[in-house]
Amino acid sequence: MNKKENMEFCPFCRKRHNIHQVEVEQKDLFHNQEISYLAQYEYCETTGQQWANEDQLKKNSVRLKDAYRKSVGLLSSEEIKSIRKKYKISQEALASILGWGKKTITRYETVSIQDQVHDDVLRKIGEDPLWFFDFVTRSKDTIDRKLFDKYTTSVSSIYQNLNFEIAKKSLFLEYYYLIKDEKVGNVQVNPNRIENVVNYFAMKIPGLSKNKATRLLLLADFMHYCKYDFGITGLAYTYERNYILPKGHEVIFNLEGIHMTEIMENDHSMFRIEPNFTSEMSLLNKIEINTLDAVIKRFERLNEDDYFDKLNSAAKSTSGKALDYIPYNIACDLELTLN
Ligand SMILES: [Zn+2]
């Protein structure tokens, strides 16, 4: 018996005193099975009475059902909740992407017991983020874009370096809503071309850091766009926490063809890109390679911080406020020529 003290009016001896909360091993019949579970009650020592308040009634009912679920091998309400939390998805949203009734998950987490079929699906989703990901993908036309991005980010952060294929997939999904305009340099995002560009830079620049690779990517895209009206990778660049970063930057360097290693330098962890010589370079044409070479040369003479500051203020001054995306054409006025 666990006891918790609690000064309250007692309905049995009709006095104010410490009402203990007790937990009692209880056996109830449920679905024709005798189920034992810990039930919670209030307890009056004077009269020896115990009773359940409204909260306890609810809690005890959940505990009974969870004990039943455990005995027949179904997920408990807490387990269902934790699956949902893992993907940062609400009860209704999860029900919706699974194609179930709006309140189905809410009921499973409170009053009802799921059948075996629903249990199998929830269990699969809990065990394998790709399953969840497939359901999200199938509902991409019906769910809000921000939520969609949130779920795909949950999945890719679970995978991190574990699975490369997911990096490619989630990059596509992050770009799903962007149309081909100056936000993406008039081209469709292409993970293989991103791999090609990063590897080209890594081959030419020994010890290439992830940060530098990110800036080189932007320069390559913007410079190419200003000369030919098309970017190279199709990445969109956003302004995030004082940095200009490509959308989906969390997954870009997890792409299969990019070999990133973490090294320690002066007690700081740094990410370096190792050239991947086995990666196919076939997707870039000669003109694009020329741009990459020009970018490397240009970068040596570039005052980086100054340049990226200018890019930011140019982006702000065209709209009066910070833009979600930095349109490629903004770079063309910034004396960034290919020579
Ligand atoms: Zn009492």
C-alpha cells in the first residue's frame, strides 16, 4: 500500500483530515477474464472506508483495461501515446493519416480497447518509422503543409544516419510544395545532383567542412542561375537563426553519396566531407563543372560574412521583411560574376 497525504473534507467521518490515497491490488472480471491490477482509492482511517473519486474511477478503468491489454498482448494506452509522441503527431492527425475515424486514437488512449487489426498497424508504425512515413506520404494532399513538414522531420531525425534512403525521400517531401521558380532556381530539387556538387567540391578542397560546403552550394546555385537562368541543385535557401541554409539541410549531408566524418578540433566537433570517388559524376555537364570551378576560385577572394550579410539585407529590402526563401535573382545584383 502506497500512501500520499492530502488534507480534505472526508465524506465518511465528515471531518477535515488527511485523506490517504491508497493503491490496492484488485481483481475484476473483464471480457470474461479475471484481470488483476492496481486500483487507486481514497481512504479514511477513522471509518476504514475506501472510495474512488472521479479521477480515480477514470484511472482505474484505464488500468483495468491496460492490464487486460497486457494479458492478451495488445498495446497499452501509454504505449499508443508514446508511439504518437515519437512522431510528434496529435491524436486526430494520426487517426486521419491512418484513414480511421477522427476520435479513434483518442478513444484508444482513454476508454476503448483496440482490435487486433488496429493494434497491428499501430505496432508496425511504432517499430518502423518507414511505415509511418508511408502513411504520411499517402496523405500528403490532405494534410496541412506545416504539419507535413513536421512529420517528415520527425521521421528523418529518428533515422539520422541509420538509413540513407530516407534522406533522399524526405528531401523530396520537403520540396513537394515548392513550385519551380526563382526560389529553387527554376529547377526541381535533385538529391543526386546535390551529391555530385558536394563531392566535386570535396575532391577539389581537402578537408572541406560542412559549413563551407553549404556556402559553396549556395554560391554554385546562385552564380549559375545569374548566368544561365537555372540553378544546379534545385535547393531553396532559407534564412534560419542568422544563417542562410538550404531547406532540408538536416538531411542533405546524410545523403548516401556524401561521406561526412566528425572530427574533434580544439575540443569542438567539426564535420568534414570526404570525397567519395565511387560516386557517379555523370549528372553534371561541362558548363556546370565550369561554374563549380569558378565558385571555388571566387570563394578564395570572397569576404564570406560580408557577402552573406549583403545577401540578407538585399532579401529584406525587396520585401520589407525577412523572406522565407531567398530568391536566386537577388544574388544577381550583388557583383557576383563568373570570372
Ligand atoms: Zn474520514
